[in-house]
Amino acid sequence: MRPEHRRWLVLAAFIGLGWAVFALLHYSSTPPKRRPPQDRGRPVRVLELKPLPVVPRATGYGVVTAQRNWQAVAQVSGAIVELGEGVEVGRIVQEGTRLFRIDPGNYRLEQSRTQATVQAVRAQIEELKIRETSTRNSLEVEKKALELARKELDRTLALYENDLTSMAQVETAERGLLTAEKAVRQLENTLLELPASRRVLEAQLAQQQAGVEGARIDLGRTEVVAPFTMRIREVNVSLHQAVSTGQILLVGDGIDVLEVPARLPIGSVGPLLGRRTRPAQGSQEASGPTPPPEGTATASTAEGASGTPAPEAPTADIRAAGAESPPEGKTPSAGSEKMPSEGSAAGSEGSSSGTPARRSRLSSLSALIHLRQQGRHSTWPGTVRRFEGVDPTTRTQGVVVEIDPRQPGSGRRLSTGLHVEVELRGPEREGCLAVPRSALRRDEVWVVDAENRLQRRAVEPELVQEKFVCLGGAVAPGDLVVLTDLSPAVDGMLLVPRRDETAAAWLAEITRGEADEP
């Protein structure tokens, strides 16, 4: 057989063998078993809802200022001849410390001159008294002389009728009588004029005594004394410098009480004030409805912050006050708090002279002042004093917090000009179903059901804070809320829940106001 034929025969044998092996394997083997498809769950972090006590808080910022300050204004002119010790910017001076002394030379001379004038007027008054006494004595003598002149005239007339004397003697007697009467009349007129002269001198004496008092006051004004303990903020004069009346010498800030005019977002103070007390229904029916003051929210408007808004209350006013109305067709949950609008809070609680109920609601707020500088955190307690108006530029609500630096703080001294954080706290509430803000997705939360499936539930926020929110609506204690962000989140998708104990512990602390960051 030729080699070419042999090669083709070997190739055909190998091909046939291959087909035989393939047929054997194909028809003798069993088909593979198929496994049913399995649904793999997504691992997620979950938080179990529990009723927690919550302390509502609001945070703002402001600059520390002194509750009272003082400007040393020169009330007299002259040169500064003495400068008190410690009169420097930033130094603290105690009450009663002499700060400046203006040259008192001219005012001492003026005081001496007015005192000498007073003594001269008093001498004139004494002289007038002596003159009055002398005039009265002279009047008594002149009256006796007048009586004698009359007797002499009567004798002379009797002798003239008997032709025993001449007419010249009669005329001489009459002339003596007239002279005596004139002397008496002059003395009487003098006595009438003396009281008026004395009143003139007494008025001059009062005027000069007022001059003495004025000179004494001006002399006292040459010394500038601190009226209270203060920190010097500004010094505008130096030693031997001449000052004029009305010139500002020094500016100081009191250190006994400090204030922080803080600015907070509109709507952040209302949830802190708690529930507004309603009068009894019987008293309302007896007295009838009372119209609210102009520019303030009514009780129905305040109720609209968590319930259905009153039909007569304009929605724009409620939104401007920071309240949020629920969507149509929804009613507030049983545990929701009814908060007053911010405008009503600022108007009613802003004045310390309000009703006892308003003052008690204002006193329910507590304040903490935080200062963070160079890695240190210092805290001071404060007292909410009053509310200020709304700033139309920044759209923030003003709150004035009073600080007593003598209260124990964090070992640091609080001074004016520092930019601090003001934290307001309301009374504690119970039964808050709190979740982190990140777990609230618009108006719903994701919940893991009993079959570890995802459910999207609509909720109503009862209290919204910076880091957490209290839920109401279609949630209950024991529900597992998903904290992990799922994309996409489909109803019914299988989940593998894992409880996040760290988030639960942090949430329990943040609701009580004991933690700042997660």
C-alpha cells in the first residue's frame, strides 16, 4: 500500500474513533442538575425605635457684650494733673477707684471767692438788723419829742389867746411841732423800707450760697471716680493734657453681668417653649372670645404649627413665624406637641413684664454659652432675659442671654468681644421616637418588616432638631428603621439587618443633650 493511502487511512481511523467516543459520552451521561435561583439580601444597618426622653435645643451665635457700660465725660475743663494707677486699656478697676484728677486750682479760688461774698452779705444783713433796732429806738425818742412839741404849742396858743405872747412865738411852736412830726415820719418810713432791703440781702445770700455749692460741686467734679467695677475699653487722655467740658476721657464695660445678643434661625425657638396653656372651656364660653392684639398670632394660629391651620389665619403669617402645617388630609399624631409660632413667642415672651404664664414659659428655657478656642471648649450657664425682633436682612430671631461671670464655668474668664455659641434648651419631653436626620428621607422612612423586607412608610416629624428628628405617624416602638442609604430602594426587597448599637447609644445621648457629634 502506498504511503499516501496509509496516511489517509490512519486519519479516517482517528476521526471514526473520535466520533465513537463522542457518541458514547453524549448518550451514556446524565444531564446536570439545575439549582433554583436564590434571592440574596442587602446588608443594612438598622435602629430599633424606642421612646426616649428628649431635650429640645436651638443653637445660635453672638458676641459677648457688657450689660452696662460707662463713659467718663469731663464735666469741668482743665489739665489732667493726676492719672490713677491701672488706667490702661484692658485693665480692671474696682468701684470707687480714682481714675483722673483735673487741676482744681481755679475751682478752689472760685469757692473761696463765693464764700467771702457770702460772709459779706451776712455782715450786711447783721448791719441791717442793728440799723432797724437803732431806728426803732430813735423813733421812740422822736415820738416823745413830738408829744412835747404838741404840749408846747398848746401852751403857746393859750398864752396868745390871753394876749400874753406874740404870734411869732405861736409860729415858732408850730414849726417845732412840724419838725418833730417830720422826724417821726422819716423814722417810720425807714422801718417800712428795712424789711424789703433785708429780703434783697437774703436773696443775694441765697444766690451766693448757691454759688458756693456750685463751686463745691465743680471742685468735686475735678476727680473722676469709677462708679462700678469695670474693664477699661478705651482711654482718650494722658497726663498733663488739657481737657474741655464734654470730652470723653474713658470708656469702660461692667464685668458683673454680661449679655449675648444671639441670632437664631426663625422657628427654632418655638419648639423649645413647649405646650401653650389653654383656659378652661367654661371660662371661654362665659367671657366670650377675646380678640388677639394686632400683629400677634392667635391660639389657633399657634395650633397650626402641628395641627390643621385655622381657616382665618393666613398661611403666609404661619410660615413667616417658622411653623410648618401638615399636608392636606393629614392630622397630627396623638403625641405631637403644639408649638406657638415664632412671632407670638417673640411678642409675648419678649417682655419681662408679661403675664405670669408667659414669664413661667420663658423661665422654662435654659441657656449654655460655649466658647471653642485653640482646641479648648469652655461652657458657662446663662439666663434667657428677653427676645428681640426679627432681622429682615438675615431673617434670624434675636435672643438676649444674660451671663453672670461669677458663676462656675470651665476655668476660663469670659470677656466682652468674644464670639460665642449660644445653646437654648427647653423642658424635657418623654416618648420621642427619635432617629438620625439622615434616616428621614423627605416625608418617609425605610422600615424592615418581620420577613426582612423593605417597607416605605410615611411619617410626620413631631420635633425636628439639628441632628435627630422625633417621628410620628405610621411608626411604632420596636420598628427597625434602616440607616443605610440604599440605591435603589424598592418596596419588598430582601434585607439583611444588623443592629447599629453605636448609633443607638449616640442617639440616646444626643436626645438628652449629652453629645454633640456622632
